[in-house]
Amino acid sequence: MPAEVADHPADAAQPGESQHSHFPCFDGLRAIAATAVVFHHVGFSTGYGVNGHFGAYFAHGDSGVSVFFLISGFLLYRPFVARHLSGERPMSADRFWWRRILRIVPGYWAALIGIYLVFGFRDGTLSSPGDFLAYFGFAQIYDPTRFFSGIDQAWSLATELSFYAFLPLYAWGIGRLGARWLRHRVHIEIVGLVALVVTCVVWRLAWWVNETTVQQTAAGVQPTRGQVGELATAYWLPSHFDLFALGMGLAVASAWVAHRGVAPRLVQWVGRVPELWWALAALTYWAVSTRVGLPRSLGEGLTQGEYFMRQALYGLTAFFLLLPAVFGDQDKGVVRRFLRWAPVAYVGLVSYGVYLWHKAWIEFVREDILGHDEPIGGPVVSTLVIAFAFTLVTATVSYYLLERPILRFKDNPPWRRSSRAAQV
């Protein structure tokens, strides 16, 4: 069972009325995910990911996005499923959406404006209504001409936002079914997750068969700029249902154990061997990086089989990383001590800013400080160290001056305050 301690070891006094009191290792997981993405983009920008001796591990650091998706699936769905199992009233969808908006939108908008004014976008501008709508509205993955523009790694935020919109509606449907068949609530949860995975597979197969750009890329034909944008359908929410479902599955298991009050022997064993799960995470990451023949370059296409293999191994890597943070005594074990270690937890605390700002800093350091003007190239270590330092400072400023203060309002949507005032 998880220890009853503050959710954020690096910032225990979280703003707002509601306080999280579970899962203290998750900031450490966020740190791992964000750092992996930083390594990925440093490897791509310097060319080390393609040509370096250990470049394969840099090249597949984008698996950090999968970790973020599983974290969201677990932490955001667990309160819903806990209420389903206990028979409590469903969570309020508008409160959920309000909290997500406050957590995501201000930091992203500030980064979008700041990066454009200070660094400029690598591709794209803020010069037309379409630009503003696509970038500020998290809609770039739905626009073939802007998918790789603006803050290009923000495609995952657009996917996350669609998950936020979807989750309360999904939870409402599962809750209604569970209320009708009380004895089968857990089975209904499982069937729902299986349906998400099946939808994901069917979605991918459908766009793979019908999407000419995918077929061109897999065949080694370089698509045009407009055609590349058509690949955005691969990044829409249904194509990542499997990853979110893995996290949601952990949420169902965790809430079920908490509801029973006693962990089954299997769950107890899972919690006692955190090093085993991280060894398996390392094994799956080693396999996806070096043993299944995936290309290192972002410009090389994947075959259908390679795409499914990469998604599966990324998901397993993230799943094994999360297990020790979900089950077992959160005060025990080297793995959990590492995740809760203050420097690691701190990087996780400000990881949203790290994710948003790191790529702009990488290019600035590589080109303006280290003097490498070519599209790809430069020293990997110095680029990584300097860019990460600048990124961490910027993320800290973003968190303490913008993100954290805004979260004081997370429990009081303005329309709720207006309603209470009218009643008085």
C-alpha cells in the first residue's frame, strides 16, 4: 500500500484547498520522463543520436512521452475509479477540467510567447489568426501545415488535452454501468480498458492502410512538407489509448486494493521487488534501442511492424518504471529512495517547464554559445549540460512565479464561486 505522505516531496505545501496524500515517487518519475526527452532532443540536434556510440539510447529518449502518458492515465483516473468502487458520487467534470486548464494552459502560453519573442520558432510564426488558433488552442496536431511548428514537442500536450476532455466522459459511462451491475464493477473497468486498447489498434491499422504518407515514409520516399503534416493523425488521442490505458489499469488495481483494505499476496510481492521492475524497464529500453532494428533518425520511416513494436516496448518500459511508485511501501528500497531524493524530485516538480523550454535552449546553446550553425552537429556533453542548466533555471522561474501561484485557484472554479454567492 502507498505511504500516506505528501505527493510532492520537493514542495510538500501544495497550493489550494485539496491536498494529495499518496504516491510520493511520482515527481521522480516525471523527472525521468522529462530528462529522457531532453536527451532525445540533444541527441537529435547534435547528431549523436544517429552516429554516437551510445546514440541509440539518446535516439529513443522520446519514450519519456510514454511515461508521461502513463502517469496521466494513473493519477487522473484513480480518483474516478476509487469513487466507482466505493459507490460515492462521481467526481465533478467541471472541477476536473478547471484544474487541468490551470495546470497546463498558463505555463504553455507563457512558454509559447517567451520562446517566440526570445528565440523565435524553428518553424512557424505568430502572424495570422490561424497561427494563434493552432498554437494557443493546442490544435497544431489537427493542422497539417503547422504540426511540426511552434513548440513542436507540444504535440503531446495537444494529445494530453484531448485525454483530459475525454476522461470524465469515459469515467461517467463506466460509472453508470458499474452502478447497474454492482458486483461486476471491476470487470466493467477491465472491459472498458480493453475496449480502449482495441480502439487504439484498429485506429492505427486504419490510418496505416489508408494513409499514403505513412506508406511513402516506410518505403523510404521523403514526403513533402504538407504531406508530413498528414502524419499528425498518428498522434491524435486514439493512437495513444493503449498507453493511457496502461496507466488507467494501474489506477484500477491500486484503487481496488485500497477498497479491499488488504493487498493480495501477488500485489504484496510486486511491491517488495522494485529493483526487479526497474531491471525489466532497463531491459525493454535496451531492446527497443538496440535489438529490434528501429532507425535512430527522426527522418527515417517505420514499417507497420516496427511502429507497433516501438509502441509496445515504450509502454512496457513506462509500465515497469511506474510499478514501484504504485505498489509497496514507498519508504523502502533504493528505487524509491532515488525517486524521492530531493534533487530528482525537484526536477520532476518543475518538469512541465523543462519539457516546454528545453528544445529552445538546446538550439540556442548549440548555435549561439558553442557556435555550431549547421542544422545538425556539435558537442553532445557540453550542449546537454549547459542547455539543461538553463532549462532548469527557466523551469524554476515558470513554476514559482506562474504555475504554482495559479494553482491556488484550482479548487474554486469561478462559476462555482458565483453560484455560492448567489445562494447567499
